[in-house]
Amino acid sequence: MSDARILVVEDEQRLAEVLQKQLHESGFWADVASDGYVGKRMMEQADYDLVILDINLPLMNGYELCREIRKTNSNTPIIMLTALGTPENKLIGFESGADDYVLKPFDFRELLARINVFLKRSNVAIKPDRKLIIADFEMDLDSKTVIRAGQKIELTSKEFSLMETLLKNKNKVLTREYIIEKVWNLDFETGTNIIDVYVNYLRKKVDRDFEPKLIHTKFGFGFYCSENEL
């Protein structure tokens, strides 16, 4: 998995889902915003290495969002992905601060090549991470083994996926909606306690006999992995 985190701002749900899936399969973290306002808010709350941006967006169009991003961020590459292909559209896009302009329909392989070019220029590591480490805890993503303080810990497949998701988002509070979508590929149901059950399983195996505690609850918000409470 790459260190690179990509934000996709696209209101066409099916395309956004496909693009997010393809980016994940290509080794990137990818988040999706369905309108310009949400995209702006997500850019303010997290550090993204690259933005893929549609133009025809609800609430705030892609040109406006691009200009808003550039007011405080001049470095993050922005690729406009749009069906608007006139020279005027492209000119406005580049004048708004876009670094590249890709027309729909597009070949994902071409888009991926452009993404890698920008990330290499930004010196973002795109080599696969073999291990995730925090304090004396280590996960090997290839062998699916877990060790803490030199002791091997046996995790089930879902426990491993949950811990991997928490650790890849170290020091970031993850909502129950986010976790259940990433780990179980399900829509969040208010009545389910499956996440709490599995977090409890993990704590018994990963934290109960060790210090510092790594799995924390932010009441009213969600869960996070950290050496210290946030």
C-alpha cells in the first residue's frame, strides 16, 4: 500500500465508486466527496497528496473548489477529470490552479500514469509497505502475522483487517460508518454493535497484557490507534 492519499471529488456515484475501487487496487488510499463543499471541508481536515476533481459539482463547482484549495495549498497536485473539453474549459481549469486535465470517458491506465508522475514529483513514496509498526506492535501485511513485545498474537481475518485499518489511519479518529464500510463492506446500520464487539476482541489480544494501550475510543466519534490518547 502506498503512503499516498488521494481525494476524489465526483458527484456521479457509480463513477466515484469505480474510481475509488481502482485506486485502492492500485495501492492508494482514496476518499470520495460527492460535492464541492464536502470536498473543500475534507481538504481542510486531512492532508491529501493528490486531488482528482470533477467540474460539474453541486454546491461548489470544480473551478471554484480548485481556486479555494489554491488559496492555502499551492503544492498538492490537482487533476481535473471532466467531460467539458473545450479549449475555454481547459483554460479556465488551468487558470483556476489545476495541474492536469483529463477528459471523460478516460482510460484508467492513463489516469494512473499521470497520478504516478505527479506523486513522484512530490516525492511521495509509492513502494509497497510490508509492515505496519507502532510502539512495540508490528503487523506484517504479507505473512499476515502480528507481534507485540516479541510475542506472536493470533488474529482472525476480520480482527486483522480491523487492526490494519486502524493502524493505517494512526492518530486519526475513524467513525463506525467508515470502519464497517472498509472492514465489512457493508452500509452502516445504527443498531449493529459488530464494531464494538470486534474492538473488544482486539483489545483483549493486543492491549490487555501490554503497555501502552494502542486502541482508543473517542466517545461520540469513533475509534483510533495511537500510543497516546488524543
